[in-house]
Amino acid sequence: MGGVRGNVIVVDLGFGDAGKGTVVDHLCAASPAPPTVVRFNGGAQAAHNVVAADGRHHTFAQFGSGTFTPGVRTHLSRFMLVDPLALAAEADHLRSLGVGDALARLTVDRDALLTTPYHRAANRAREAARGAARHGSCGMGVGETASYALDHNDAPRAGDCLSPARLRRRLAALRDRYRDEFPPGSGEDVPDVEACADAFAAFAERVRMVGGGHLRRVLREGGAVFEGAQGVLLDEWHGFHPYTTWSTTTFANAEALLGEAEASAARLGVVRAYATRHGPGPFVTEDAALTGALPDPHNGTGRWQGAFRVGHLDAVALRYALEVCGGVDGLAVTHLDVAGARPDLRVCRAYAMDGEQVARLPAGPADLDRQAALTRRLFAARPVYEPLGRPEETIEDALGAPIVLRSYGPAAADKRAAAPLGAAH
């Protein structure tokens, strides 16, 4: 699979960290014309690592991971949770790497929710209060942003940055809620409303705010890369509750945006050749020996996320991800250079669970009680292993989907097109 010749949706089929950023970087670099990268879930907690051919490294959070390629634009859709302060810091780092026009290449949907210092402080205070029962968090306030918006119709949105009085009212409501729930000493200090509002207004002066019609035009023309955040196994409705994210990590948001434009896209699922997970939650194929033997230079233990964990390829979990997200047209498999050098890697094709071997996990409509029950079963499950063999052949056989892109390293040049991407859904 070369560059973008139509719209493509890139989604991680695991727990995140499979290499979405490096896949998006390749698609953009190989495209005949610079595409637009559309972010369609999550927020500043995303950490998509891209290494340029000359060795420059950046962890993309809100900017599209194709930004190293001149002319590639980023659009933050209404499904994004936009953190203006984190975005400014990311732009500064890109500028230090020689990419001085990242903000000029950015558009933001006016209806996108804003993540503020008040959301972030509440997120950290709430997670810290859980103690040993932490759910896992990036500590960036994304879950607080989403939950506040569900309960309050005055949640601040990107377009509010153009209306100073309304922005201040909404920020003040957030600050007051934070102070009521977390009195002094029980949470972090937060900036005053005026300082926060001034910073957000400065952000609005430097980026282009747009309505939904902008993205519809982009999608009708084709050449957009939808870049997902986190992974399907962390989905807010289909992940293993409560160790999940407040975000829809499947293709659903991207498909909704495409439907509004009467456009279509190919669906690309990203898979590591072995399994990883950040933080707590069930991880059936985890192998402590692999965690020590396969360190990741761009992923480690974080204060809020917890440890970076490593395990063997889990075909059971990946088949579940494929089912709940509606399937893919093709797979991008990353870290094949690592897998090729590790003859001790295995594949789990079934779980020993509840006294029987289970090759497929139950999937169904959104039901958090059912997902919590599944999580409890997974904590007791044990992997049934086979040798990994040739990773590409094993993955295609286990998942029933063609590999269209192979990745043997972090740079765009380390990618190999394996087959044309199939017809779009």
C-alpha cells in the first residue's frame, strides 16, 4: 500500500501503541499530493511517535502524524477534545525540529470540546484518590472533559475561544466545580480564569476555526487520512470496563463524518507483531520476561499511565477487536523487525477460561455491566499458545484479513507495501 489515493481510516486494533503514527507518516509521505490528516477521537493524551529519515523524533498528540511532510494539513474534528495549551507546547516542539508552520496548517471544528487545566487537575485528583484501584489514565483530563460535557450543556468548545465573555463564564463554572469537589490540599493548583481565557484567546488567533462544511469538502475530494487514537480494546463501550478510555476508538466516529459528506474510506487496522499494554487492566498474554527483553524507546512507565507491559500476540483479543469494529479492508503490521529477531515469541489462539478453551470472546451492543463481567473473566483466563512462526502468515491466518503494509522500523522508509488496499466500505 503506497500513499493516499482516496480516504483511509487508520485504527489500532489492540490496546494502543501499535504504531498508528508511523503508519500515518508513511501514508502521507508516499502520497502523490499532501493529504489532510483528520483526528476523530481522543485528545492530547495520544502519543504517536514518528521518527523522520534524518532522525528527528516527535510524539504527535493533536497534530496529525504526517506533519513532517510539507503541505500535510491537520483537521481536528468535532469528535476531538482539544487542549489549546498542550497544542501550543506541541507546536513549539515541532518548531524546534524545523516545522514552523504546523499551526498554519491546522483547522479546528468550532464544536470540538475544549480540555482545560481544570479538567486535567480533576482527572489527576480523582485517579490519585483511587489508590491501588486505579483504572489507568494519561492524566491529561480527557475523561473529565467527556464526562463534564455529558452532564452540562455549557461545556466549553473551541468556538467559544472567539467569544471572550462566554468563554470566561464557562471556564469559571469549571473552576468553581473543581474547587467545590477538590478543596485546597486535595488537588493541584489551577490558574485563574483570566489567565486561562487569555491563553485560549491567543490560541484562537493562531488557528483557523471552521464549521462542518469544511471537512465535508475535504472528504468529497478524497485524500484524507483519519488518524485514530488509542486502540479498539480500550474503547469506551467495547473495551474491558473499567480499564478503558472515555472515547470511541473504533471506526464509528470516522464513518459518521464520512456519512455526512456522502464519502467513503478504506479501513486499515494496525497490529503489532506482539502485544503491548500501558497501565492496569486484563492482559492475558503478558509475559514479564518480554517486558524486560523488549523495551520500547518511546514508551515507558508513566506517573499516571503506569507500566508499559509486553506480551505475546493475542489472536483472541484481536479477533474480538475486529468483530466489535466491523472488520477491516486490510492490516498494517508493525515491529516485524523485532518479531523476526525473537524466536521465543508465540501466538495465543485460544484462552483457557471458565473450564473450557475459548477462541472467540462474546461481542454485543453497548453494555458496561456485560463488559465488566467480561473483564473479570479475563483476569482469570490463561493463554493457550502455539509458536508464532512466520508472523505475517500467522496474523493473516488468525485474523482472516490481508496484510497490506509491513513495517520493519520507525521511519517511513522502513515500510513495505504488501498488497493493494481492498474496496472501501
